[in-house]
Amino acid sequence: MSEYILEMKDICKSFPGVKALDHVSLQLIPGHVHSLMGENGAGKSTLMKCLFGIYKKDSGSVIYNGEEVTIEDPFDALQKGIAMVHQELMPIQDRSIAENIYCGRYPVKKVGPIEVIDHKKMNSDAQALLDDLGLPFKATDKLGTLSASQMQLCEIAKAVSADAKIIILDEPTSSLTLKEVDKLFEIIHRLTSKGCGVIYISHKMDEILQISDEVTIMRDGQYIGTWPAKDLTIDFIIAKEVGRELKDLYPPKVNTPGETIFEVKDFTSPLDRSFTNCSFSVRKGEIFGVAGLVGAQRTELMEAIYGLRSHSSGTVTFDGKELSIKCPEDAIKNGIALITEERRRTGIFGVLSISDNVAVASLNDYLKFKCMLDHKSIKQVVDKSIKELSIKTPSSKELIRNLSGGNQQKVIISRWLAKEPDVLIMDEPTRGIDVGAKYEIYSIIGKLAKEGKTIIVISSEMPELIGICDRIMVMCEGKITGTVDGPTATQEKIMELSTKFMS
Ligand SMILES: Nc1ncnc2c1ncn2[C@@H]1O[C@H](COP(=O)(O)OP(=O)(O)OP(=O)(O)O)[C@@H](O)[C@H]1O
Ligand SMILES: [Mg+2]
């Protein structure tokens, strides 16, 4: 009997124009966390979808519990004891948490000759599971009432409920708070101590080093190698992922901030426990960071400035002129753009091509004879974005939903860069994005600032803010608690301001 619970050998998978997997292998030891790393589009999710029966592999073999198996579809995978938390969650928001957890495998009871769903059992089982995992949710609540991170935790509970031998977690922490990540790691430890094998995908290096036993790195659909996590350093992982040394994580500073140009005064939300009396000003050509913990109301404040949410008082001025922004269209007309935090949910038109997704925010700029789209100039802009952000795709005509998660994000970023706004607000711009592409995004931010654009970056990654910003404003519980100089800021100082009102 082999020491592995799972061996994937020489797996190949092609899509039209892309060899997504080229003889990739993976071996999982029971009770271990095996991380899968690689740049956006390296093939990580595709390999896992082949294991979970979403895609059919072209060739190669899967040996599970010592036997070669064919996994027909996700239902078959679940029955065999393989569960997966997907990178792109698709929860049913209008249904209860319990219904989401047991979707497709509801407990049933007999009423006379017919079988019906046993709601009572489903709800109590789901509640017992949530309680057992220490998740403070009510099983009968609608899933849609939860935040993105809470939904992600429910999805993890769902995988746990399948009582699987192998659990695949594809970027499970992309929207989790630090506390929730601790919770997840606790759940993972419980699973591994029972002998469950976990395959873990993430771009967050520190997480990987903390949680993994082994790490496999892929590049361009190929298997690069597997190492024990304890022997690895971040530099080594980056070099293997990117295929070359990446000396600095942040590009040199190129912008010089000028006069104050964008001012927000006394912004207050009509809702309780939201942002209150927020005033700040940003200079022309400045990269202005916004730090804070989840719940600090950073996104809410920026969305209100952009006209996506209402505000009860406050003004926005650009270049001395007070702006009247009642909806995003007003903001866009005034040269303000917002790249939203949850790009997959609020940014992507899945059934449209990359090209259409980039052009959609600036169609008026591509008009020929005032009524026809100038496809040639759209193509030029899109091809430039594909090159600048290294978007991995066979062509600009590819549907965006066929791209890897990180590459979809890059397309959305391109959409707003193509619009060339005067003020660009970016909410977590590098979430889910690999190290190489992060560097490219930082370079583009620097270049835009150098051209005199005003950039506001919300980020939960403090090193990133310190690495690229001229100044960093910190928020806590809806209030601005201070602004620090970017290059000399420390994580401790930012943390102190982020928790100012917390007991
Ligand atoms: N259904 C599909 N149709 C066409 N191409 C696809 C499809 N699914 C994946 N691909 C392509 O396969 C390659 C690997 O994608 P995959 O999603 O596995 O990357 P990934 O390593 O998970 O990246 P990320 O870190 O961005 O999530 C990409 O080039 C992607 O565009
Ligand atoms: Mg992926």
C-alpha cells in the first residue's frame, strides 16, 4: 500500500489554444497539507477541477486509496470522499445557510409513499456543524445576509460536512479577515489530525509557509517540483514560480506629488455604525493608501464618494470645483474611477470577451462617425493591456469566464486603466494576483501617478501600502484615525491606528 492517499500522474489538459496542464503530477500524504503554487494561469485550478470531475483530463492517471479511479463528475467526487471549495464561489444567496450546505444531498424523510426533504433534520445537522466549527451563524438565516468572508466560511463548512478524505481549498482566504484565517487554520488542523489530506491553493506566501507540509510549484501548465515546506523561503518560491529571480517586490518610486487636487470633507453615512465625519485630501500625482481592518468602512466610504452608496452630508472637490455625484455615472463623468473589491461579483461580464470587458466602461471613446464602434482601436488598447499586465490568454476574443481567476482580475483593472481617469480608486487591487503581476500593477500605478493622476489604494496588506504609497490614511470603525508618511510608516504604527477605538 502506498503512503499516499492520492497520486495524480502525468495529467494533461488542453483548451482551444492553451495547454493548461502538461504532464503534471501531485502526491498527497494523508494528514498533510499540500500547497499548490504558481502564477495566475499556471494551471492550479484546472488540475483541481480535473480531480474534482469538473473537467475531464486528456491523459494521465489518478490513483486514490491505492486504486486507479475515474472521477465522472463532482457528485461522484463527493461520493468518493473528495470535496472542493472553489475559487469562484457560487452560493445560492436566496436560500438558507443549511440549504446551501446540503444542496444536492438533502436529508429526506418519507411521508406516506413519497419522499420529502427533512427540513428539521437538515437545519439541526447544519446548526450542529456550524456550532462544532465555532462559526457564529444561524443555519436558517439566508446566505445572502452574510458578508463575502462569512459566505466563504460557510462554503468551507459545506466541504467539511461531506466528511471527505481529501479537501481541496482553492484560494479560501481571498476575502477572509486575519481572525477568520486563524479560524480556518484551526479547522484545517482538525481535519488533518483526523487523517484528511488537504490541497491548499493561495498566493499568500506567509500563509503557505505557515500551514503547509509540502509545496508543489507549477509554471505555465508544467510541474516544477515539490519540496517540504520547512525547507522553503519566500525568495525560493518566487524564483521557482516566476522562473527568474525577482530582486525587489516593489518598483522604484517615480512620481512626485504636487498640489492638493482632490478633497473630501465631512463625509458621513446615513447609516449607523458606518463612516462618520471623514475628511481627507489627496495631491495631484500622489499614491494615497487607505489602511484599516475589515469593518473599518474603507470600502463604504470610497463607494459613497463614487456615488454607489448614499451619504447624508459631506462634499467632494476636484481642482477647486465641488462635484455633484449622485451615481457612478456622475463620478465617471467627473474623471473618477473605482475598481471594486469583489471584482468577480461586481466587475465581470462572464459571457463577454476580454475585449468587450475592457471597452465597456469607455464605449463613447471608441465611436466612429458617432454611432459605430471602432473595433480596431479597441483591439489596440486591449492588446496593449494584455501585454502590459501579462494577461494569460490565447486572444482578446476569449470569453473572460475562461480565464484563470487572477487573469480575470487583471482584465477588470485594464478596463479602468484604459479609461485614464484623473482619480483612480483601487479597492484591494492585488487580491488573488501573483507576485510577478503585482509588480506590474505597482509599476502601472507609479506611472499613472507620474503622469499626474491621483491614485487612492485601499489594501489590507500593510507591506504593500508601505511599499508603494506616498501617504497612508488609516481608518477604524468608520473614522479616520490618522495619516502617516508612506515610506517611513511601520506596520506597528498602522496597526495601532487601525485598532484605536477597539477595546
Ligand atoms: N474553461 C476553460 N476554457 C478555456 N481556457 C481555460 C478554461 N479554464 C482554464 N483555462 C485556461 O487554462 C489556464 C490555466 O488556468 P487556471 O485557472 O488553472 O489557472 P490558475 O493557476 O488557477 O490561476 P489563478 O492563480 O489566476 O487562479 C489559463 O490559461 C486559463 O485561461
Ligand atoms: Mg485558480
